[in-house]
Amino acid sequence: MSWLFKIKQNEKIFRFTIFSISIFPAILLYYKYSTAGLGINPFATLSHQTGHIAIVYILLTLSITPIRRFLCNVSIKLNLNRGKRLSDWNFLIKSRRQLGLFSFFYSALHLSAYLFLDIGWSWEYFSDDLAERSFIIYGLVNFIMLFLLAITSPTIVRKKMGRWWKKVHRLMYLIAILSIVHFVFAAKHGNNWSIVYGTICLVLLSNRAWIFLSNKSRRQKDDGLETYRN
């Protein structure tokens, strides 16, 4: 796993790579939209694709802590010189902020596609949809929570919030659940992506619950934050 530590030594390049990969779908969608390349129903295309991407980034954000724990355990099993401490994988935690912000970014695009292309910023249509289509309520609540996490993500805000920062950012678990619920109710019958996303979400949340409830004394405590060497 030496290549992973080469990534650690070049964190700026690693984060720039994540940024470039993450922003590319948005650039591509904008190009297709500006050149009328989204088909006969631009709203449906934008809504579906931004919705999928938002869920993917929400799940990626949740996966960072289990991945760090897994890599740490593998390093211990293989008795590697590096990687046995959670702090050895702090660069993954730093990248999680990027992933979380992109989940908010694509959720914002998803909501904007609905408000602009579907209902034309009509409050009347919006009120009717809230009353008739419950999945829109789930999506709106999710967006509000993602917005809260986005504005509290800077380091300076985290320091000012103290222990409350961690409690607020646990909303990511609820966000993941509501994202799946929103997707299930919004998706057309026969769409198997809801099963895929739901299964991944269940595995990630089950893993987190198992770690939380585990009383094994030899397991390193992992609260999902950056750790420091003793």
C-alpha cells in the first residue's frame, strides 16, 4: 500500500484530482444544456443525473470513515511500517469535506433544475407539489440539512462550534436515509438504482452502528475526525 502514502505526501494534488473529477459532470451537463444536448426533456435529464450524482457523493462521504478504519486494520494485519494508526489516514478525512461539499453542490443543482425548469419558480406550483408529492418534502428537508453542514464545514466554524460541530454533522446519517427515501418515491417503477443505493447505505450505517455498539477494547476509537499521534 505504499502508493497510498505517496498520495498522502501529495495531498494538494490528491485534493485537486478529487475536485477535477467531481466538477467534471457539472461542466458536462452545462455544456449539454447550453447546446440543447439534454434531449426533449431537459428537466428530466438534469434532475435524474444531478440526483444520482448527489446520492453518490453522500454515500462516498459516509464511506470515508469505514475505509480509513479498514485500511488501518489491514496495515495492522500485514504488520506494515506505516498505516497502523488512524492518524496515518488523516488525508482521507480531509478529502471527506470535499466530497460532502460536492454532495451539497449537486443537491443544489438538483433543486435548481426542479425550481427553474419544472415549475418556473412558481410558488403556486411549488405549494401544490408539496401537498401532492411527499418525496419533494423529503428532498427539501435534505437540502436544508446539507446547507447547514456546508456552512459549518470551514475549520474556523468548527472550532467556534466546539463539541456541537460533531453533533450537527451527524445529520449526515439522516441525510443519507432521507436521500434514499426521496429517490425511492421519486423513481419510476422498475428503477433498480434505489436497491443499489439502499443496500450501500444500509451497509455503511450498519457498519457505523456496529462500531458504536462494539465493546472490544483493542479496537481503536474512530469518531470520524482527524486524529493525532500520541
